[in-house]
Amino acid sequence: MTTVSAPPPRAASISASTVCLRTGCRRGVYKRSLIIVIAPMVLMQTIMAGIILERHWDNVSRVLARSLAREIALLVELNTKGESLAEIERLARDKLSLDFTVVRNGTLPPEVEPSMFALAAERLSRYLARETKRPFRVNTAGSEGHVEIAVDVGNGVIYSIKVREERAYAASTDMLLMWMLASSLFLLGIAVIFLKKQITPIIDLAHAAQRFGMGQEAGDFRPRGATEVRQAGVAFLDMKDRLARHVEQRTAMLAGVSHDLRTILTRFKLELAFLGDGPKIKPLKEDVDEMQRMLEAYMAFVKGDGGETSSETDVSALVASVAASLDRKGKSIEVKELEKVVGRLKPNAFRRLLSNLIGNAVRYAEHVKVESRSGDGFLEIVVDDNGPGIPVGLREDAFRPFVRLDHARNLDETGTGLGLAIARDIAHAHGGEIELIDSPMGGLRARLRVPV
């Protein structure tokens, strides 16, 4: 009895692309080429930026610190020469643009902890010590964005000077960084566009080969791109044409052979029919029927998918139909459908595949369970049974054509040993695979995985 559990109302329509191409993108030529181009560029830009910025900051900071130290030294010298403090303060504000204050009867402020600009402050301190030859304090952590300098010029007079950071050392390179970023993005944009144009023909060739390998039309593929890629594309088209001619010739030959052999078998049947149903005639009729079934099995194996065109197929309905047609008296076939699956397959060839898999299980088991599901770009059909199974070491041999194992179940109904061989051949034609493993039911599990 065949029992079919009702599928949920949800339908999953799967596109005709394989997971290998999806996951392969993470390791594809395009992204690898981008890494090859981008990584050296980023590394070079980083190294050059580090060198340029370091030298730029060092040179500019040295010039700024020396200039500021000399201006302060000039104000100290004016005081030494007897210039009035008011005049010195005026000159500092008007001519040197310094935030300058004279503190009378004052003392130098205490030392402060160095800020993040300690190296710049140290350089400024060296120039101040050399130019002014007077006690001083430099504070880069006092007022944000400013440097505070106090110089003791003697007799309790303290020069308090406050300048912006940009006047003491190079604190910003925004323009340089902006130009570097703009040039990097421009070069990367050119690299991305160029690489995409180079990689697209390779991707088209891969998709055309994949479609052709799954029995579908290769589409409007035409060789283009670099010389090597065009050569590969031309070779693919030549191979495709040769295979198409080979399949056409083989199909024509098989059609002729099949017609001739069927004609002879038909004559045998007619001659035996005239002889009646005697005890000696019945074995002859059975032998002729067996020859007919064996001929059909051989033709099915050699024919493969028969050049059938792929189409959108309701796999769940196909599984249920095959299971129902293979129902056997006293055997239980349970079809468990988790979801409705629609895939682009060759329906007649795929029906033959399912018939061989499920029929093989039904032949040797009392209870068979069939389950179909989809996910990650694959259609998976699992056939479990409670039969005797196949020893692990002989499971691969069970797929070999014309191999009949004593305890294996690779026999089709005609006893030719082609059942599982035909099933695997059709699975390969769809880009899939069949695996034989132990079943939770105690027998054999045949697991079919096909990209859809």
C-alpha cells in the first residue's frame, strides 16, 4: 500500500544554478584578482603614506618650532637691550601675531606631564633653549588646540605666550590624506572595472559549461575576452558540437538496432503464437519475453537521458507517482514529503532514475520509505528500506554496469545488473550523485543529491 503524506502549502521553486558556483564565488578569479591588485596597492600606499607623513611632519614641525623659538628669542633680546615692556608687547601682538602677555614679579609655572605631542614639544624646547638661553616652560596639555610657553627673562619678568598648535608643529595633514584617498579610490575603480571585464567571459564560459553538463542549452554563449579565454571558449564550442554529433549518431544507430531486434522478436512471438500453448512452447515464450525486457534495459542504459530537454518539474508529484506505480502486494511504500519542490529536470529520465532506486528497494524489502527535500541549491531524495542491504565494500561495485553481486541489490527487473548503473548515469547527467549508506530502518539507504 502506498501512503502519501500531504505536503504543506508552501512551494519552493529552485533556480537552475549549482551551489558550487555560489560558494565558489568566494574563491573565484574575480575576487582573487581584486585581492592581487588591491593588496599591493593598499600596502604600497600605507608604506608611502607612513614615510611621507613622517618626513612631512618632521620637516614642517622643525621649521615651525625653529621659527617660533627665534621670534620668542627676538622678544627676549629686545628686553635685554632695554626696550620697554609695553613696546615689546605691542610688537609681539601686532608684528608677530602672538598672544603675548608680560607678567611682572612672576615665576615660571611648574612642569606638566607631556601630552600626545611630547616629541613636538621636545623639539620646540630644544630650539627655545638654544635660541633664548633662558629658563622656560612649554605646556602642550593646557588649552586645547594651543601651546603655552612661559619664558623667564630676568628680574621677575615672565613672558607668557599662547599660540595655536599649527604654529608650533604640523598637527594636520588633511589635504594630503584627502588627495591620497581620492587617488587610491580612482585607481581602485579602474582596477575593478578592468578586472570585471576580464573575468566576465570566464564566468560566462563556466555557466555555459555547467548548463551543457546538465543537459540544458548553453544559451547565446560566444567566446570573448583575452586570447586564452577566447581559445578556451572556442574549444568548448567545438567539444559541444562534437558531443552533439556523437549523441545524434549514437541515437540514430540505437534506433536502428532497436527496430531490427524488435522486428525479429516480434516474428518469434508470432511464430510461437501459432504453435499454441504446449508445455514446450511456454518456456520459449518466457525466454522471448525475457529477451524483450533485457533489450529494453540495455537500450535504456546506452541511451541515457535520450537527449531529453530539461523542463520545470514537480519533483514531489513525480516521486509520489513513481512510488504508486511500484506498489507491490504485501509491501509498504511510504512517501514523506516535507515540501513541494519544483526543479528544472528531465522528467522522463528522472522518472526512470526514481523507478530504479525505489524498485530496487521494493524488490528486497518489506517496508520502504521515500523522502524528498530541498535546500542549499540541492534536491535530495532519500530511499530507506528494511532489507538485507549491501556490504560496505561492495556498494561501489553495485553501480558498475552488468555486475551482479550475490547479496547486493543492483538488479533491475530484467536481471541485467543495470538498475543502479542507469540510476547513477542519469544522476550524473543532472550534475548529481547517488550514495549508498546504512539505513536507520536496518537496511540500505540510497541518497540522491541533484543541483536544481
